[in-house]
Amino acid sequence: MSHRILNTSKPTLPPSPPPPQLHHPPPQPPPKLGRRAAVAIAVSPALLGITPVLVAPPSTRAQEAVPAAQEQEVVPAAAAACIEELPITAKAFLDVSIGGEPAGRITIGLFGDAAPAGAARFLSLATGVGYRRKEFVKVVPGYVQHAGVVSYPALPAVIDRLAAEMDAVRARCAGGGTTMHAAGAVSIVVRDPSLPPPKPKLVARGGKLEIQEEQVGVVPNGTEFVIATRDSPELDASALVVGKVVDGMDVVAKIAAVPTVKDNSGSGYFKVAKLIGDKRAVVAERGFNRPYTKILVTNCGILE
């Protein structure tokens, strides 16, 4: 009886074809260089076609940065030059106390030729009981503000004349993109940029309804003044430059260093209240940046 033998082994696969030959020969290792050749290449990068990058030392870079910083200071210098060119026709002084302690004297040179109405008004308030025993009520980055004489009425004819003079001085001083309110500039507040525009209001008169504009807040009466502690172009459209500090900027710096009430004008609640014309927002805004310590003009007058 014959037996069939089953082949249980795996079938033999044909041999795989040989890998294809590379047409490009493999890169050859760089040749070994002698000590002299290596030194020559390190000393002369031009032999390899490489342009060396020179890095200036820190001292050289600092010297190159000096002209750029000087260019940034050109604008304040030009702004100050405008005030320097205006002739001084009279001088007034303000003796200041901070917290009841004498802080020193501020001497102000007035521009009677460039701003005759403003300079004359400041001189009249610096004599008698005008600015005497009155306070500085606002200290903000850029300037300090005096309250002026609250009892003076806001006469439209006077304010309009000061505003026209402000535009004339600004046209003369603000050329070349500079500000006329350089450090030390003394200005009378003519317009209050923080006041909202007048709101129309219906008023019954003689049995008829009439539209009348209502101004929320207190309109400047032309007696408040500010002293710039640095270049403050935000004052150009609201204050008339009447003079400059010729002595006593250290006293102005002491005033600017007094702690003040926090400015909360960035609050969302305050923005909404001011937007809808809430009078409480106007009152609160007048308290922002108010110094905690009383800053008083104890004496003032004219210097011969």
C-alpha cells in the first residue's frame, strides 16, 4: 500500500531583485587639512567665499544710539524755544504753602505783547485778593491747576476775547507740529475739555415751547490757570498761554508730587453716567486728581 507524503513546508519564494545602483556616488569626507591650512582659513574667511558679519561692541552701539535719543528731544526743545522768543513785559509772584508749610515762591514772566488781554487779566488777579488764599485743585501728569476766583462771573464777552487771543497765540507758537505748552508755561483756562456738549431742553415761555441749550457743569470764568510741568499739547485747545515760570520750577515740582484722588474716568459705570448726562458724573469728575493736602497761594503780587 502506497502512502502519499504531504509537503507541509512553506513555499520557497523567488530571490528578491538586487537594490538599484545609485547614479550619484556618496559624498566623500572632506580632506584633512594641515595645521597651517586650517589657520589660514580661520584667519582669512574670504578664502571660503564667506562675508564676515561684524558685531559692534556694546559701547559702540550705545554711542550710535545717542543721536537717536537726541532726535527725540528736538520737539520739546523747539516747543520751549517758542516760549523763549516771546518778550516778557511784566513779572508776578506766587508764594505757595503745602499742608500749611511754606513751599517757596514761583516767579512768572508775562507776555503782555503776545497775549495782552490774558496777561492783563492775570496781573489784575495777582494783585489785591484775587489769587490770594486760593487753592490748587488739580494735579495731573503734565500740569497743575489753580481754582482761580470762583466768585467771578463767566462773562461771554471776556471769554470770547480770551479764546480769540488763544487762537492767535497758538497760530504763532504751534508751528512745525510743536506745542506751545512746554514745561513752565502758565496759561488761563478758557475752555473745559472735560465738559459735555450742551443738551437741548424744552422750556415753556409765554405759553409756547422753546428749545434752550442747557450746559451741564461749570463753564470756566477765565480766572483758573495751569502751570505745565512738561510738554502738554492737550492744553493747546483749552488754555491761553500768558507767561512762563522764570524762577521756582522746584516749587511747581513739589506741587506735582502731592498725592491726589484717583482718576476713575476709565470705569464703565462712569462712562455710561457721563454719556447719558448724569450730573453726578460731572461732579465726580471734578474731584478726580484733587490733592489730599491743601496747596494754597498765601501771597501774590507784581514784581517791579
